[in-house]
Amino acid sequence: MGVATLPAGGLNWLAVWRRNYLAWKKAALASILGNLADPVIYLFGLGAGLGVMVGRVDGVSYTAFLAAGMIATSAMTAATFETIYAAFGRMQGQRTWEAMLYTQLTLGDIVVGEMAWAATKASLAGTGIGIVAAMLGYTHWLALLYALPVIAITGLAFASLGMVVTALAPSYDYFIFYQTLVITPMLFLSGAVFPVDQLPVAFQQIAAFLPLAHSIDLIRPTMLGQPIANVCLHIGVLCIYIVVPFLVSTALLRRRLMR
């Protein structure tokens, strides 16, 4: 069976997105609550605890500062888990991808569809945290609307990265290394919990290359009503994290599926 790595064009990927949506909606509520759990715990746990000691950060309350970071973090987490667990299961255990490849869909269509679906779940998760923050008065509702495109782009970037991990992992057991060695350190290096400029210079330089840091630098000023610096740079870096890992993952997945 030949496997084409590029999308066939048009909206073929929507068939993959729709298939995943129909399967997900049966357990939609549990899925949404699961995606919201960790960020909400961080928001209330750290916000109520450290917020009392820290006071204000960059001119706003620590809880408002943290809430904006948790929006990007929840998008990262939702997109990552959707690709490294759910998409991996559809590829390997359930062999759903194999069935799709016997249709007019190409491997590129499948990967784009999986990424789009992961970005959808990331958008739902990030928006959920934003709604909680707006209800508590830590941001304005209109600001949340402006942040939605960035949340979606963040989801696509981490979905693309996750597809590379999915292509390389022999089994589910290997995903813990990605979570522990990449995702968790990124949370603390990207300014989600405390300002990046409080880190040592070496860590600040590392943060400049992390997709989560660029996402937060776009979302936080939007949520807090502050001016955004270097908009094109941040969007450009996120787009690079969407395109380059996509090309790498499709090449790796083609080799894996052809074995």
C-alpha cells in the first residue's frame, strides 16, 4: 500500500476531523472537565496560595497574571494529549488510520485532520479557562474573544509537535518522557507561572525558542489589556512550529506505516 505524505488538497482532512468529533461527543463533558482540571487547580491553588505572598506582578494581581498563562498551558496540554495518546491509539491499536488510507485520503490529510481536531480541543480547553477567568473578573469577555485565534494557533503548534512524538514512540510507555522532559519544564520556563525575566539569563535564552513562551506573550497582554510587543515574531515562531514538525512527522509516519 503506497502512502502519500502530502494532503490531497481541498477539505479532505475535514472527514478525519468529523470522524474524531463524532467519536468524542459521546463523552464530551468528561473530556472537557478532564482538560480543565489541571489548569483550574493551578489557577486556584497557586493563585490563592502564592497570590497572597506575591501580591502584584507586572502591575496586575498574581491570579490574573497566572490565569492568562493557564489559558496557553491548557491549550498546550489538550493538544499534546490528543496527539500523543488518542491519535497514537487510532494509528496503532485501533488501526483507524490504516482503514482511512484505503480511501481517497492521504497520510497528509489524516495528519492535518488530527492536528485540526487537536487544535479544536485545545481551543475548547483554553476558552474554558478564559471563561472561568472572566467570570472571576480577571479579564474582560471581549479580550477572551480576541485571544481565541492565538489559542487555536497554539493548539496547532503543539499538535504538530505531538505528531512527531507519535511517529517516533514505539508504545504508550514512551510518552511519559516527552511529558516529563519537555512539556513540564516548558510550563515553568515559558512564563506561565512567573515572569521569564526572573529566570537566569541562560534560561531566558532557552525560553525565547519555546512555543509556549510565544503563545503566552500574545495571550497575556490581550487578556490583561496591555500592548503586545513583537506580534509578527511570536506568530511567525508559532507558524514555524506548525509547519516544520508537520513535514517531519509525515515523513516519519510514512516510513513507519510502510514497514
